[in-house]
Amino acid sequence: MTLKQMEILFQALVLDILGYEKTGSPADYSNAAYAAVRVAWPIYGAPAWKVSEDVVFIHVTEEDEPINRQREVVYTDSGLYTLDEEISYTRVLSLNLIFYGPTSFHNAQLVRDSVFRETYRRVLSQNKIFLIPDIVAPRRAPEPFQSQWWERTDLDLSFNEKIKKTDEISIIEIADIIIITDSGKEREITVTAE
């Protein structure tokens, strides 16, 4: 999945957990659902919201973990002079959710509890994304802004994503091998794939 596809997937998941109806475009902040659950870093910025409104921002990034660096490579014969190369690995995704509003802590706790439900686990597993169940409790961190305290709660979730990439590669059809002995004798051998 691309980063944009993952953002849309997680946005839809959070919308569903919080009970919003998904209609229209995710970029349309005039739609109540997408104004309430936003993907961070939109191209054209985002409209402001009131201190009394509940808003969630979604940040999706890849974590640098040791498991991300391990690759399994398998070659299978796919025909004359070609091989299929399959590279598979696990990518660790970080989903950082920032909740604002009077029910921010409740909403963060609701998302934390709901990601364990089979309904949401199934949606993620269909996309080869699996929850890492070691979840830190939501952190309440009110922010001062324009002489007011804005309720804020942060929740971090981590997921493993199974990645498989395949490519067809050409194999050597013919190779010339030159053997030189200690006494200086040379011998040339031609090997062909058959």
C-alpha cells in the first residue's frame, strides 16, 4: 500500500470506530465526518476548529525497527532464461492519533479498545496490516492556545505490514569460463543454460 492508501484506510477505521458516516471525499472538510477525522499534513492546510469541537488528526509513518531491515528472497523458475524473484519483509507502521476537543480522552480510549475487536482486525488483515498489541495508554496533554486550554489526548499505535514484491529477472544464457592453472596452462570452457 502507498502512504496515501494507508492514511485513507486508517481514517476510515477511526471514522467507523467513532461512529461517523463516511460520505463524500476525505479531502472535503465541509463534510462533518472528514472535518472531525483528518489526515495530517494536507496539501492546502486545514480549516480551524473551535475549542468545543472534537477533531482527530492521523499521522502515518514508517518506524525504523530491526525487523524492517530483514529481507527474505526466494527465486523460482518461471521459464526459459527467467526467474521470478520474490522479496518479502515486514514494515513497522506508526499511527499517531492526536485528539482535540472536550471528549478527546474518551475518543482516544474508544479507539484504543476498538482496534482489538475482530471487526477492525479483519479489515486490517485483509490489507496485510496487523496490530502490535503492546499499546501505551492515551496521554492527556491539554494545550494553551489564544488564552484558552484546549483538551488534547495523544494515542500511538503500531502495526506490522507484510510486504511482498515480485519481479522477473533474466538469467545468464551463456558464460565463458577461463581456467588458469599454477603452471600457467589456460583452458576455456563455455557453459550454456539448457
